[in-house]
Amino acid sequence: MGGISSTSAASTGDSINNSGLSAVLGYHFGASVDIKINKYLTFQPGITYQTKGSKYNFSVNPTGNFFGPRAAISTNINATFLDIPLNMMAHYDFNKNVSVFATAGPYIGYGLKGNIATRISFLGTVIPVDQEIEWGDDLERIDYGLGFGGGLKYRNFSLAATYDLGLANLVVDGKENNSLQNRIFRISLGYSLDLSIIKKLF
């Protein structure tokens, strides 16, 4: 499966203003295995390569003068994670071709790489400041949370909408009592393979 993602963050703390946070577009792809429990329930462990990040816009007064010019600062956090979702899937088959399903379960993610791109605009001058993410210094590497979703399946094809509620605080050691947690909305297209066919070949 694969598709597009809208990734953002929820934050609290002394120096983070939620009103300046916005979502960024990303992508994901991966695979899962359906382990049937009964007619309506399936255990669905998987692995997903997922982009995560957010955009943060705010302004400051570098001169200290209340009426002085302000500097606009835009920061983009872009990272890639390898997520392992462990979902339970409930499904209902209308007939042999069409079914609907809902999924829910925890996930854990491992940060692979990323960068923080900042643009400072002041008096017509733009100053770029780019840096690679240093895991354990800039952000925590381990992410985890809960995932929810649902969709429609037609024969071997599926269309799903899912939402990940990040519970891990990605701010290292909770500096300045700040917290930053991932929020991800996905639209995915999938294709199912019957592994029993491969088994029969061997």
C-alpha cells in the first residue's frame, strides 16, 4: 500500500505557539500481513516507510523596539520514519467482491533521517539555516502512538483513510516543559496478494 499523507504536530510548552503550526504534505508506502482470527476479525501487523513533519511560522522583534520591524521565521521539520503498526481489523463482506473494514491499534516508529530548514526574513533579506536532524539532540528518535482508520475493498484493491495519534514527546528530555507529538492523516491505495498461492508453488 502507499499514498499521500498530511503530517502535522500538536505541541504544548513555554516557547511553542500552536497557532503557528501547520501541516505539510508527505507520502508513505509499506506492506502488512492479514492473519485471520475469525469471520470478522483479522490481526494485521505491518511495516511502513512514512514521512513526518510540520511547519512552524512565527515572528520576533530583533531590535527590542516595540514599534521596530519584525523578522518572520519559517521552520520546516521533515523526517522519515520506519513505523511498525499492529492493527486489529474488523471487516464485513457484502459479497465476494466488496467489503468494508475498520482498523485500530498501536504503532512504534524509528527515526531514520531528516532535516530542519529555517528561513529568516528581515528587512527584505532572507537568511537560510539548514541542518540535519541529530537524533537525541534535536528530536527523539522513537515515536509511538495509536492508529485508527477505515476503508473499502473491491476484489484485491483497497482504499483507506487512516489517522495516527502520536503519543511520544519528540522534544528531547522535555526541554522547557515543551512537548511535540506527531499527527498524521493518510489516504492509501492497496493491493492484496494471496500468499497461499506462493505456498502451493513450493
